[in-house]
Amino acid sequence: MKLTTASQVVSFAIETEYKIEAFYKKLAEKYKDQSEVFTSFAKESMKNKTVIQRTYQGVVSDALETGYSFEEFVVDDFIPDISVPEKASLFDVAKRALQVEEKIQKFYQIAAQMSGGLLADVPQTFERIASRIDKRKESLKSLFK
Amino acid sequence: MATGIPTLMMGYNLEDIASGIDEYLIRQPLGVFSCIAPFNFPFMVPLWFIPYALATGNCIVVKPSSRCPITQTKLIELTEEAGFPPGVWSIVHGSGSMISSEFIRHPDIKGITFVGSTPVAKQIYRDAGQYGKRVIAQGGAKNFMVIMPDADLKRTIPSLMTSFYGNTGQRCLSGANAVVVGEDDKFYREFVDTFCDAASKIKVGYGLDETIQMGPLQSKKAKERVLGYIEKGIEEGAKIVLDGRKLRIEGNLPDDCFLNPTVFENIRPDMVIANEEIFGPVASIMRAKDISQAIDIIHGNRYGNSAAIFTSSGKTARDFQYRVMAGNIGINIGIVAPMAFFPFSGMKDSFFGILHGQGQEAIRFFTESKVVIQRWW
């Protein structure tokens, strides 16, 4: 899937955050011991979604270079696998979650680079979310131990 | 901006202008204003004026474009829902010429804002002046984009694409003429080729599909008008390097109002397509030997809405900003749209009036300055 407009990139990000929220909610339900962590991740995904929406509505307008900024941003590799196998161990799901985080983080990093032509709020928002994901990755890694 | 009106409406004072006498200025609303809106931004353009008029204490009557009356009607419904007192924000539909002349003649209307074509802007300005009304009349445009040899083309081209082809070129801040500066043929060729390549890749189709980058023109008539200019350009000897008449539309849509991006080169400043507002997705590329010649070309045009320069040199940019007679100057910005804190400026045949819309100028437009001189015994 190739994205070419800022609107498409924002829609992709929002849609992905919804998927990730659902993924963590499912994990929170299934792995009660880690419910707090997974619930906080789900909430954070919704926070990310809100921040992206606000940035888009706040600074992205027709007046700016919205239509032509993302020259062929291929996002196929950033679509996370959010399936939760029925009998997966906590170790397995933590590993899956880590892959999800790595994919979405990479997406935000590239989106930040590619949106350099837009008002600075846009790349900054993507960068901020990407860097916040580091913390989530650390938390997930701790589940391996 | 409107929420900051109390601060912006503040006057000023001077104590003891003479012994025991103080003087101060207060700003007061005038009464009723009217707003005549264009079709191309049926929501945004009236909001350049309405919040200022209302927040400074006036009432307003809006006349939306007959070509797109629904947006403002919806907005009025929302104001009712929000609890606006009846009559504070009103709407009237109908013929532009009939309603504008009523606005001009009506004794209760203190001022008029208009955004549209230059002939109408000029007429409203002239007629309203006879009745002692305040006027903000924004007319047409022919915006020049000057590309210096030191421009960063990688970043310039996307900006120019939005400028020339955003809104299908139907906006008063759209780029119309690109002036490539310098005698370096290689740079010129690189610019034209890159520009055409980017323009040819623009996806044209249904405007509400977010993968689409350019929608249709507003009407069949608008398309016919643009086609007329394309034919005129060919007739005048301009070279068509990208022909938007060869339609490439995404999806199965009727082609009545669609055109793809068009690019002309070998444009002379005296050509009709270099001078008149096309209001469509047509770019005219011309050359200037240096920045001074580029500025002369800009000044040879009757309009002065906006002009932009793309360069890596601060000195050249400053020179451009200093010398160019256009109301909104862009430096590495393709659509020079001032945000609400700044006036939407405009010069020459692009603007008729004294105070502009938006920013502090709008506060002054919608209020009367009253000076009080006081002494107490």
C-alpha cells in the first residue's frame, strides 16, 4: 500500500492505533497478571490517536504542502500482526507485542522524516510518539525475563 | 483570535495632555456589517470576517455564493443551536448583484466585505464609497513563484505542486506563473522536467477520497473557461509541455468538470495566459535573467495578491520581500496564506479598501475609534 497524502498517512496511523488498542485490550483480558501494563498500553494508543488527530486538525490545512509530501510511502511492512494465538504463552505474546511496537515505531520514524516539508508540529508529533514507544519496548522486554 | 477581542479592542490613554485633562481612545462597534462570500472557500472565507464582526459587538448578514449556498446555511443552523440571539448572524440567498446593491444602499449596513473577482470588487468599493460605507474588497490574483538557481528543488517542487494544483488552482493564492531566474539552461531544464514529472503524477479524481490529490473544477462552465485559456496559450505560441486536457481520472467518473494539471513553457509576460487569472490547474513557466527582471515581470502584472520566492539565500529573499509589490510575500512558501493574527493583505487590483481582513486590521475595520477628552472640576 502506497500513501501519497498527509491525510492518508494520518488515517493509516489512526487506524493502526485502534488496532493496537484492541490488541492490548485482548492481552489485558487474557493475561490478568499483566493486565495493568497492557491496559496502559491500550490507553496510550488512544492518546497517540488523539494527539495525531489534533495535530492534523490544528496545523495541517489545504494551505500547506499536504497533498504531495509523502511521495510513495510504502507501508505494507508496517502493518502489525495483532493476532493473538489461542494458546500463546506470555513470552510469545510479549514477543509479538514487541514486533508490533517495532513496526509502528519504524512507521512513525519514517513518517517524521517524510513530513519534514509540513509544519514542524507534524514531524515532531510523529517523532514524539516514536520515542515514547521505546518505553513500551522496554516494558515488554522485561516480560521476557 | 476572536476570543482575544477584549484585549485587541483595548484603546489607549494619555494622562494630563494639558493640566488636569486626560485623553483616551475607546473602540466601539458600528452596527450591522455584510459579507459577500465566494464559492471556492464557502466555509473559510466568511470566517475571515464573521468572528471579528460579532466579537467586536456588531451583527452580520452573510450572502453566500449562489454556486455553493449550503455551507453557510448549515453554519447558521449551528449558530441557532449554539444559542445565538436571532438576527445577530443572518443569511440571505440570491443574486449577487441584486443583494450587494441592497447592502450598499441600506442605511443600517455600515460596511461590506467581499471576496471574488476584481471587476466586482472594484465596483463594490466604488459604489459603497458613495454611501460612506467601509469596504474590504478582495479581488482576483495572478501569483508569481520565483525560482532562484540556488533553490532546493527537492523541497520546492512539492510546495509548488500544492500552490499550482491544490484546490485545482481555484484559489486566489494559487501559483499561476513560475519565473525561473538565471541563464543556466541546465537548471531551467531540470526545473521544468521535475515540475512536469511531479505534476503528471498528481492523482485526479473524487475529492473526498483521501488518496486523491486533485479534484474537479467547480462547474462545467469553469472547465470551459480554463480550456479557453489553454487554447489561447497555444494560439499565442506558448509550448504546452504537459497537457491536462488528456484526462487521466481515477475511478469511473464523468469528465464534465475534470482537467489534469497543465504546464506551459516559453511564456512571455505579455501573453494573455501570463496576465489573466485562469483559476484552474494551469502553470505558466517563464524565465528571467536575474532577480530584478523577475521583479519587473511581477510588477508588470495588474494584480498584487501574493508572490513567492524559492531560494537558499537570505539576502535574495530579503531583497525580494523589500521590493515586491504584493500583499502577501512567501519565502520558500507556495501558498502565502496569513494566519488569523495577521491581515490577509493584497495590493493593486487584488484589493480595494484600506484595512484588510483578519488580524488587528479587522478589529479596526469593525470598530469605530472614539476619543474622549475629560476634565473634572
